[in-house]
Amino acid sequence: MTESNGVVIRIEDLHKSFGALDVLRGVDLNVARGEVVVILGPSGSGKSTLLRCVNLLEKPTAGDIWFEDTRVTDPATDVNKIREQVGMVFQSFNLFPHLSAKHNVMLAQRKVLKRTKEQAERIALEHLGKVGLADRVDYMPAQLSGGQQQRVAIARALAMDPHVMLFDEATSALDPELVRGVLDVMRALAQAGMTMIVVTHEMGFARDVADRAIFMDEGAIVEEGTPEQLFDDPQHERTKDFLGHII
């Protein structure tokens, strides 16, 4: 199964251990182009590790990951080339504090994609506008709220023209009143057809936006289905217990 039949990411029998701790235990997952997959589960269930393995921020212990037609886990694969096409947004914003919002979005374009200053600036302004920060392009990170900083981080990822976006608890470090602005940006991306894998505790977002919802526990996929299936008619007792505590 490859990109030729619509699968952008294919994960096969993925394992990840840290010493004696098995964090991922044989995960299989396909993600189609344009699909929004939301991953739910308790802390320590392996959700973030799974995302980090997709672009080899963590090296899998065993198993294979394919991105489009490239086997990511092949030692001969140019990992940096894969990372250019897989945008990732973390809990922490990871902005350079000495650079303005605009220059944070320009930097990787210049360094990695070798765009000219004029090209990078034009694209930075375009994406900062899309995330609602057209009037904040010259602000330093310390002058921005947490939600605004996270939107800069999203604009930075989008400026690299990724084929897939990974979101790892992108709103968990934000005050509740700042969450909506970030979720609105993510919702707009989904509506525009961006392929997305989203680790989140935002159940309303998952229900409204996901094409498929996945529940993980103890390093494995316990249950998956449409949001309606998972939230309204979970089949596994562990899923029922988890959802019963948070909904």
C-alpha cells in the first residue's frame, strides 16, 4: 500500500522501547491523504512517542514507517528531506526569543529551503495572516500571548509547504481562553484538506473535525472508528472507562 492508492503515512508493527520500558507495542496505522486522524488516550499511552517516530525524532526499536513512497525507517533515507514535508507543532512553542514573529517564520525557509529573503518574507506574511496575526508580524515572542505564539509556530510549519501536519497536544500549555484561537486555525487547515495527525485532549475538536478517532493505551491502539462510533458507542471497556472520566 503506497501513495498511489491514497495512503500518505503507513505504520507497520511499530515498537519503541526506552531501556526496559516498552512505550509502543506493535502499532499499525494508515493515514490517507486529506484525512484528519485524532489520537486520544491517557498520559503515558504512547501517543506523543508515536508522532515523534513518524519523522524520526525518536528512532523506532522495530517496525516500519512509510511516508508517501519512501520507507522512513530505511537507514539510507534522507531524514531531513522527510522532515521538510512533515510539519510538527509541539506543546511548547519553540520560538526563537530574539526573532520577531516574521523572522521566526522566515528562518527555516531560508536555511532549509534556500528561499530568498524576499520569497521567505512574502510567504511568512501570508501564513501569519492566515493564522490571524497580520498585525503582529513584527512582535517578539515575549510580546505575544501563548495562543499567539502557538499560531506563529503553526505558521512556521505551514511555510515549509508540508504534505502532512502533526500536532502534539498543541493546546495543552495554553490557558483555556487561548485554546479556541489555536483550534480554529487547526479546524481551518482540516477544512482546507491538510492531512493531519492530532494528539489532543480536546474532545469537542476531535468530535467535530476528525475523520477518524483512535484510542491508545499502554502503547497499543485499543479501538478506532469515526468520532461518532468512538464517543457514542465505544466497544472496548478501557475506552469506555477513559471517556467516562473526561466527557
